[in-house]
Amino acid sequence: MQLQKLVNMFGGDLSRRYGHKVHKLSLHGGFSCPNRDGTIGRGGCTFCNVASFADETQQHKSIADQLVHQAKLADRAQHYLAYFQAYTSTWAEVQVLRTMYQEAVTQTNIVGLCVGTRPDCVPESVLDLLSEYHDRGYEVWLELGLQTAHDKTLHRINRGHDFACYQETTRRARLRGLKVCSHLIVGLPGEGQAHCMDTLEKVVETGVDGIKLHPLHIVEGSTMAKSWQTGRLAAIDLQEYAVTSGEMIRHTPLDVVYHRISANARRPTLLAPLWCENRWAGMAAIDKYLQEFGPQGSGLNTPWDPTLVL
């Protein structure tokens, strides 16, 4: 694959800026989610079974122990970013967050924080805390689960917030110098390529530093699983995902970094599409599409050149 030559990928961006490999290490802080615990709603988003994307066994280990374990699993790198991934990693009292984040950054070779959360769970007190780490020289990414810019779809998947909420949180974070990565799902019910392109345009217009693309996974334990099992929901096929994601990438400005362009889950949790069991399938299909039709930015007549230092 030639993805680094076709897309401004996060790994390459980190290597250019730090002069060596920097890897993300995923952490489980034992957080809940307001869309599951009754604060906003119950049952969570209709696509959600977070166990398919996070290692639930990790939550019983300290942050320090998790980082040591994850570093052993990762390819050797000189520095790491501590990634609070599971559930809503700002959903706690600020002092609890401070203790966890501080434990992470004080470990050897940690140069920054990536915090995954919801747009409606980022109060000023959390931004104040993250800004402290930014001001101390750490790289700080606020990863916001948006999924789509279409309020009708957000309501359909029981997301619990609207696009305006995402816009407001993004603007507040970026005004403080924090980097924002938007998580987007391709293949949501009722959405096609035009919806995804519109979402991309609105996200870029709002202002964004990074994007994660994710094919819709239908996983055991989710509300969508029931619809899929009764034939009321179809899974996105590999070619459709490659075309839609490829066009989104082609129409993305060069200064936006792609943290991820596909994702995988494991059976038996994963029900469909089964091509998502192989993490390389989506990446290879997108790579092939971009080689044929042009790299990131080519749809804007500004094709990606990996020799550029943005």
C-alpha cells in the first residue's frame, strides 16, 4: 500500500514533526457514558457495543500498567501519546480526570494526550484541564464522536446531541489551541455518499485538525443488530465504503490529518460486514481507489505531496 504517499496520515504527520516514530497507546479509564447511564438516555447509540472497539480487561489495571502493557504490544517507538479511548473519557469529576491524565503523562516517553469523548460532555472545566497540559507543552487531541452532521440521522441513531453542539464544542476547544479530531461513520442507515460528503464539508467549514473514518459495524448487543438480523438493515459493502471514503479523502484539505481511514472488529462480536474483521481490507481498497482517482486534496485541485511539511 502507498497510503502515506496518498493521504496525510497521522503516523506520517507525527514522524515529520517529532523526527521519529510516535505511537498512540489505547487506555481504558473505566468511564461510563451519559447516553447509557440515564443522564441523557439509556441503551446508548443504536450502533454501540463499545466492547467491540475497546479492551474491557484493561479497565482493571492502573493507567501506568496499561501503558506499559500497550507499549509492549506496539511497534517500537521513541515516544507515545496516551489515548483515553473507551466510552466517554471526560465523563467524570475534573479531579478524577486530572488524576488519570496526570498518571498518563508522567510515564516515560509520553508526549501527549488523546481524549475520546462526546461533544456534549466537554464543559469549560474540562477544557481548562486539557489546556493546562497544552500550555505545559504536551500535544493534546480532543477526539469528538460526531458520526454525521445530519441531525435527522443523529436522532435516528439515538446519539443524544445535534450538530450545533459539535460545532460549539469544536470552536471552544480550538480557540484554546487544542486539536480536534472528528470521528465519522460511513454507512449509517438512510445515508449515502452525498450525506457523507455534506458531513465532511460541514466539519471542515467548522474547523477541524484531524478526521477518523469508520465503516458502520453491526455488532452483537447493539440495537442495529436486531434490525440487521431481521433484514431491515443492510451492511455497507467494501467497494461502496472505498468509493465514499475515497471521495471524502480526495475532498479534504491537506492540513487535515487522517488518524484512521478504516477500522475492524472481532467475531463473534462483529456480525457484519465481515470484511471489517480484517483491518487491512478497507485500507487496501481505499489505497487502490486513491491510486486510480487521485490522493487527498485532488478533488480540490490541491493533491497531497508527502514531501510537503504542513
